[in-house]
Amino acid sequence: MKELQKDKELFCNIAYNDTEEALPSEELHRLFQLVGWSDGTETPDMVKWFNLPFQNSTLVISAWSDNRLIGVVRVLSDQIIRSVVHDLIVDPEFQGRGIGRGLIRRCMEKFPDTEWLIQTTADVMEFYERLGFKRYPKEVLSIPSKWETE
């Protein structure tokens, strides 16, 4: 709890919300564009439903500054054995201020006894390792979605 209070002191203008999964699609799309996960070529219908994966997640925690969405994380979890982080996004203007760490910590507080998994890229592995994530020692297989590009 001291860490949560510390977040409040350092970022008194940052508000975290863990009760709203139906985030504004336009705000989410803007965040995805800012971090380079979207190139802005989505159709208006795609943008309209951009929040659907978040609405279908077990847990969504968002970070706001002056009514502006500046960070979000979404998790799928059985709430007992395994939880998987699917998206962690922080507006580049706000990166390096502990917001991503705060979002992940809040997730782990919701399901503290589950195994936590995240698929990520090499350039941010260290960030997650600093949060306590270890490289997965088990075999992992995948079938890419139609949305993945290589």
C-alpha cells in the first residue's frame, strides 16, 4: 500500500481506473498510434470497435491525466492459475514516470497468486524483467492471428 501512496504523491494528476472496460475507442486508437502499434490506416468501423478487445478482457486498468487516456493495460485471466497481459501502452510523453509499472503492479494485486505471462518484444524485455518477470522456461507454440505481420 505504501507504493500506491507513493504513486499518488509522485503523480498526483494521474488517476487510475480499474472499473471501466469500455474505454473510448478514439482514445485507445490514439494511444496505439502514438506507440507505433497502429499506422492510422484503420477504417472508421475498425476505430469504432477498437475497444472491443478491452471489453472482452478480464481486467482493464487505465491511467488518465486531465481526462486524457495516457496509459492502459488489459489482462485475460482465469483468476486462479494464469493471467496474461495482452496490451500495456503508455503515451510516450508520459513514459519513464512509473505509469507502466503502476499499471502492471495494480494488475498483479488483483490476481496475486496466478502465474503471469506476457509476450513482448526484445526492446522492452528489460522493463518486464525489472518488474520480476522471468524468461519463460517452457515450450511455447503459436499460430499467428491475421492481424500479425512479420
